[in-house]
Amino acid sequence: MSKNLSKPLTIPLRYLSPRWSMMALSGLLMLGLLLISTGIPTASAQSPPDNVIGKVTNGTEGGIVPEDLEVLLLSIDLTNNQIIEQKSTTVDEDGIFRFDNLVSGPDLSYRVVANSGNYTPSVDLASVENWENVRLNIYDETLSLDDITISSYVMMIPTIDARNRQVGVLTVINVNNLGDEVWTPDLTDPALTGFDLLRFNLPDGFTDLSIESELPAGNILEIGTGFALTNPIPPGEAAILISYIVPYEGDSFEFTLKLPYGADQVRMLLPDDGGTISADGFNATESVVVAESVFNQFEASDFAVGDELVAKFSGLPQPTPLQQLSDFFTGRTYVIIIIWIVGIAFLAVLGYAMYSSRKKSRATAHEKLEFVDRASILTAIAALDEEHEAGNIDRDEYDNRREELKNFALEAEEDSPPPESDGSDTPEDETDPRTGEDSKPEKSDK
């Protein structure tokens, strides 16, 4: 069932995330002031009569009121929050309808509804002074969004959670249908997309989206970039209230506000100690005080259809060192860091042990070379040269080991016995084979 345009817009806390409900109270107060400035009327106290007389008219130029148009009378039980259909009637040739013998009560209210198709205008009788002059306007339908515009877009950040780097956003959008037809989407079209609906984009990473509006009943389609509405849009102005949460990295985030319907005015509000907002064409205006908090205002006007506004929120509050330390130990980050530190230390110890073992084995091999002959040392030198050429040993270690092997080789050469005789030289003690006597002449004593 549709909402009456004259019904005050309420902001139930149940539509906000639990952890933000109390924090957003100041924002709700601010938005309440903004809504009051749009001229939304409030209900007046009265003693209700026992009959209702009204008239249905077609607000579209050249439009007619169907002869069999049905009008419903609904009773609203304020105590139990229930809506019950009481009576129905059809209008006469002049569009007049009548309900008699109404039962009144302190916790009972009434609503009349014109059952005219996709758009069903209604009036809450609690806001009507004369129950014998109730007016309902129906309109011809259109699929075109050409007459839809945004008269005011107000984005406010009433709460900032520095510890988790999140901001709570409350936005009021005043949608204005400048034509004399009610916009309704063709929900039977299989090719229907979000571009065919009333759509709005939101900052990247938004969560906990909640939407209230004065528009007639419809569906909300949440998409990656924001949301779209199937609610009919009758001629005139209606307010849409949005709440959501946006994360930020460092101390800033950017929001590219797309305005497919243009906008007469865009305003953004940020707490005085919450940073600043910058955008092309933005002008700072007089600050406002809400619930003893000061909000700085930034605004720009006259946006054409399809314009975009790139707003940067910077200098946002940061978590305190104590909060960062607390979050570090309450989370699992420190466990991962400790595992990394222990792992790196273990690898370092293991690498050093393997290096020491290899160096020791090489030293042992060098010591054993002292007990082998020169040929084995030369073989070891050749093997060392091959290992160096293959890149398996660095230059300094290669030079040191080769010098040691050369010294071993020289020492082995000095300590080796003289070679045995092969008989080519005349021996010192040799007998004459002819006489059997020593052939070496004796030295004469002179």
C-alpha cells in the first residue's frame, strides 16, 4: 500500500546497524531539521466524524477518471499496528465517493485509497481537517524519466569510527517529478535493467544500507554501485532517506556522485573536527550546530543531467596508538608475525649449521692431504680448479685452498726419497768381470 505524501517521514532506529544506532542520533536530529525545511506537514489533533465524502480527479492534462474506479476505506489500529480493510465503493460519474457510519476511537485512524493500478494514491484522514472534502489525485502513467529531477541532495556524516576507520552516512534526497504523469517502471519487460529505474550510486565499499521514502510502495534493488527503486513517482516532490556505512583507508576516501537526473543543489556536511571535503565548484557555507556539535557545510548548485561531482573526504580521524596496540593483540595479526619471525630464525640457524658442517668437512679433507703423495695433491688441485670454474666455490676460498695445496705439494716434493738407480751410471763399488778384482783404481799416497 502506498505512503501518503503528507505523512511525516519517520526514521526508525531498527533500520540502522546496531552499533551505529546510538551514534547516529545526532545525525537523525539533523536530518529531522532538514526534512522540516522541505515543508512536510504534520498531523493535527481532531475529533473524527462518522462519515467520509471525497472526490477523485485525474491530474494529467486530458486524463479521465475511470467509471468503475474503486476506492477503499482502511482502518488503522494504532495500538496493534494493524491495517484492516473496512469498506470499498466505486466513484460516480463525477468521481465522488462516500463512506458512512464510521466507528471512532482514540487508537483508531482511517485511510482512503484509490485503487487505480500501479499507482494507488492514499490519504490518511488523521491529517485532514474536513472529512467531507477529501481529495485523491490519480495520474496517467509514463515510462519516461525525463521529467524527474533532484531538487536537493544532502549528504551528512554524523558519526566517525576512527578505530575501525568507518563513517556513518545519512542522506536526504528530494526527488521532484516536474511533469503531470506518474512514472512507473514496466516490470513485465524482461529486458528491464537498473538504468530503466530510479537509481542512485553510493561510495565504494558501502555496507548496512537502509532506505526509507515518501514515495508510493515499491521494491529496492541493491546493486554493486548503489541501489535502484521501482517505486512510482507521482508529480510533485518526495523525500528519500538513506543510511549506510563507508570504510576508508588512511585518512581519506573519494565519492564520485553521479547525477543522471541533474540536481538543483548538492550539500555535504562533516563534523568540524572530522576533516574536510573538497570538490570542483564546492563552496563552504555557514556552519550549523546540531546537538552541541558543529558541522561544516559544503555546497554546489545547478547540475545538469548526467553531471558528476567528485568529492574527496580527507583528514579523517585516525585510531590512537593505544587503540592500534589493542587491536594488534586482540586480532590474529600478531600470531602471523610471530610465526614469520620464528620461521626466519629457524631457517637462519639451519643454514648456519649446514654451512659449518660443510666447512668442517672441507677442513678435514685438507688435513688428510698432508699424508698423501705429491701426485694426489696435484689431482686435488685439478679438482679444485674444476669446482671453481663450475661456480661452486667463491674466489677467496678457492685462492686460499689452492695456496694450501701448492704448499703441501712443495713440502711433499722436499720430503720424498731420491729416485732409485737405473744402472746407467758407474757404481762406486764395482768389480772387474775379467779379474774379479776391484776395477776402481786405488788412490796413491803421495
